[in-house]
Amino acid sequence: MEKFSHITSTIVPIKVENVDTDQIIPARFLKATTRDGFGENLFRDWRFHPDGSKKEDFILNDDQIAGQVLVAGKNFGSGSSREHAAWAIADYGFRVVVSSFFADIFKNNALNNGVLPVQVSQEFLNELFASFEQDHATEVTVNLEQQEIENKATGSKEQFEINTYKKYCLTNGYDDIDYLMSLETEIKAFEETIDYL
Amino acid sequence: MAGKTLFDKIWDSHVVKSVNDGPDVLYIDRHFIHEVTSPQAFAGIEQRGRTVSRPSQTIATADHNVPTKDQHLPIKDALSRKQVEKLTENCERHGVDLYGLNHPYQGIVHVIGPELGITRPGITIVCGDSHTSTHGAFGAIAFGIGTSEVEQVLATQCILQPKPKKMRITVDGELADGVEAKDLILYIISRLSMSGGNGYFVEYAGSAIRSLSMEGRMTVCNMSIEMGARGGMIAPDEITFDYLEGKEFMARGTEFEQLKKQWLALHTDPDAVFDKEVTFDAADISPMITYGTNPGMGVKIDEPIPAETNFADVSERNTFSKSLQYMGLEASERLLGKPVDYVFIGSCTNARIEDLRAVAKIVEGRRKSDSIRAYIVPGSKQVEKQAMEEGLDQIFAASGFELRQPGCSACLGMNEDKVPKGAYCVSTSNRNFEGRQGPGSRTFLASPQTAAATALTGVITDIRSLN
């Protein structure tokens, strides 16, 4: 997994609440057997017409707007557990998703793929949307070590939460599985105690 | 010391180790896999030079992506075929039991686990599918995971998971005629919203829950994720034990009796404390239907869609308007009598034998409306077989319904069973998201009874008013 320390980037705002994983990556694009290439179909049906032509009014199709930080309305990533949603976001080039609320499974999936979910207050989120409206070049800085996000346009800062373990993993680029495999002895010992299976 | 909740009892007994200010290392007893969310996990462990650590604890089936017609023929769609073949190869290579296409146990993963007696009280179950919460109906901790986590379980039989908070939802009283488990859960979600359960694991309790059959309880637990909850569970009781007795992989005789004794301890202690408690009165629940693009946007079927003025919050009002625009509906509009194009009876929420029986009872001796395309997709080969033994297939055929073969089908539109752009579908599935049943499809979630009644009349129909 790619390491994460801090990032300063322009933002890509999607001012919609309850963005579910069916919107992030529709089910018909889940037929691949590798993790690659899902970015192509990120937000597929918001981004493209059925004939494959671009929907010009969707933000990802605006050539003037780009960035590594996706900003979305509250309850981002609800619905299906498909990790393909996190793969699509990472593959497209986002390293951070900012929202005022994340669905649980999505949060885990994002963290397992080096994408940092940053949960902020509704006020901070609204201000960030407003800053972008005023100036599309608005930047944010996300500092994992300090657990802090800053709206560079206004100077507003906010702390965000992440547990010590996940922070350590992201900072060092470690996967959960590396850690779990190091526990082989403990897991075997635990299995010795099971009598119900 | 305060007592423990059912959730705590099971969770705590499965913690191999707690990581300081981090997640727990949770031991997983049973792991279900399917073709869509497992190939990358197998590839991952192989890249690390590992094999599946406890193959007997993983069970596979092909469901999400399979056709529901002509299953004996090679799958036409090349990508789907490759995915299903990949599952077969992976299972063979790693010694995992696979109930693939044409196997008598094949079916939707959350239907086959319980019907085979693999699902049982007191255990931990995960699957790369959010509706894994279904298995909680047996008093198990069951939840959906991502593919990286599937890989963790394949490699180590453990998962790293933060312990969720606990919520109890109590529903007391009796459900009225025409009101089913599906209405009960749609009602709860409409009251708590699609994110009201976020961060929580739910225990359902109360007399209305206790009186549900196992299949009804599965429908309720299945949709826990639709309010954002990590999972849902119900304490096991005689109804649970009766269901499990004699199932294919369930212990028998004295061994089963022994298990029952252990399972009786699986309940929340009277003095246990939940982080949140919610109560509902069963008498307040009517047949429900959704009008919007998330499962929390539901109303009693004889009530109008809310007015815009019901949403004080600007962003909520925007979400509401955006949903109605997608659905081609107006605020304050009544849904009863609205023409629909498709009826889908299926999915891990409502494709069990009781669901099919309920539909058959309504449609027997009647014809479906000519304007409706109606799919009935059984949850498993065993459900299909049972339906045929009971002659339900004949009833469906005589009424103009198509009984297809088992799979997830039009619930998520991964295979060719899709609802076309702009068409309306009354569906017994679990999600009404934009494009869920096919690009541009418009979904009304409802119970099997409501779906059957609607198929007969061609318009959204209150089962209580069907003559």
C-alpha cells in the first residue's frame, strides 16, 4: 500500500448527499478479476450518457477542475460493500475523500487502499463547498501526522479522527494482512480454545 | 458489573487480540464467498505465496453474476463466464467447497447458508457482500466486508475490525393483516433513515420480532445495512432451533441437543446497556413502499409522498427533490394506482420459500396484468425444488409469471435481468438506488405480497384492498 503523510491539493466537489457505492461504481462494472482500471468507470452513470458520450455538466468532465481530494455531501459510500468503489476512487487518482459522514464499510475499504477518509463537521464542509464556488483553484492541506485538514482559502482548520493503528498503517504503507499474518501463533492458540465448531 | 448484550457475548468470545487504540482481531468461524468479490482476494494471497488457511471454514457459491435462464448452458457473457470460472479454479486450487451453477445447493449466498445449516447461533460470519447481515437472524454476528478483508480471512481466518456500538430496536405488539417482515423493516428504516444505524450493530427484540418465522427474521436482519448499521441480530429461540434441526450440515441427535443448550445462553442480559435504544409499536406499521432513491425514503402504501415542506433542512430537501426527479414523481403524489412496468420477486431479502408461497397464494387462479413483466427468481436450487414439489411453478405459469433459476438477478442488474431506463419496477429486493436494477431503472421497494398484488392489477396496489 502507498504511504500517506500529507497532501496539498485542489479539490473536486460533488455536492450530493448519500452517494452510494452503486453510483461510485455500478454493479455491471464489477466483472473484472483484477483490481485495476476501475477509475475509468468511476461515477459511470453520472459521468457518461448510455452511448458513452460525456455528460458535460458533471464535474469530472470539466477539464478545468482536477485534484487529489474528492469532497462530497454527508453519508458518503453507503450501500454495497464492494471494495471496487474504493479501487475506482484510488485508480482515478484521489488520495483523500472529505465528507461530513462516511458509511462504515466504505471507510474500512478506503483505508485498506491508501485512500484517507476525512470526516469533517457540516460547517467545515459547507465552507469548503463555498470556497470552491468562489474560486475553483481552492486548495486544502490534509496532514495525517497532525490529523488536521485546512481550507487554504479561508484558513479554517479542523482535526479529524483516525485510530492509532490505522494511522500507523497508512503512514508506513502497511496492510492489515501483514499484521494479521504476524499473529499466526496467537490465532492457532485461540483456535485450540474453540469447542463449538 | 452490568450484564452483557448478545452482541458483546459473541464478539468478546471471538477476540483473538485487541490492538491498542485500534481494531480487534476477530476470529471468523464461517466465511462465505462468491464470484464477484473474491477473485482479487485469491490473487492477493497467491501473490504472497499463501494458501487458504482454513479451507473447511470457507463456503463458495456463484450467485451475483449468473444467468437465471438456461443455467445448464455456458454463460453467454464472456466477462461473467470468466468470473465464474475463476471462482471454480480458485476453489479447486485451495480446497474450498463450491456450490456452483447446477449444483443442487447453489443459490444466493445468504439463502443457502441458513438452509444448509451452515449458519447457526453464536458464531461469526463474514462475506464480501453487505447483506451478510441476514445471518444475524440466527443470533450470529454476521456482516459484510470488502475484498481486502476477504483476503485477510482467507489468509488468517481473522479480520481486523473496530468494535461497533450497540443499538436495540424493540418492536412490540402484533403486526396487522397484510403486514409482513418486509414492511416492518422498511418502516423502521423510514423512521431511522438510511444512515440512522451508522456505527451500530443492531439487536432486534420485542414480541413482534419474536413472532416472526426464521425467514421473516432473515428479511429484517438482511436490511439492517440499509439504515447504515454494521449488522443486525435476533436472539435464538425455539423457532430458530426448529428451523435448524435436520438441516444438511447441522449436527443431529444428542449433539444437536447439546448445541441447543449452549445456544439458550445467547441472549442479552436484563441489565445490559445499549448505546442507543429505539422502540416501535407493531400496530403503527402498514404495508410500506419506497418512493425515492434510498431505502429510507419509504411511506405507508396508502399515504402520499411527503411534501417538500416536510424537509426543513436545505440539503435534505435537495436530496428529496433530486430523488423525485430521478423517479419521475411529484411531492405529495399518491402512489396507489400508479402504473408500473416490471415486478421483481427475488433477492436475498425475499426469495425464500415462504415468499414464493405468499405470492402463489395471491396469484392463484388469477392472471397478471398484460402490461407487467413479472420475474420470480428463487433464492436457491433448494427453494426452486421445493416450489416445484409444492406445484407453485404451475400456479405461477398459469398466472403468467416467469419462474426463473436462482441468482441475485435484477436486484443489482449484474446479469442480463435488468429493468430498462425509465421503467418502473415494484421489487422485493433491498435497494432502490439510482440505476440499481439497470441504468435509468426506477425501483419501488415493497413486500412480496404488494409485488404480487401489483403484478395482477398493473398498478401499485394495497394488498388489503385486493378482492
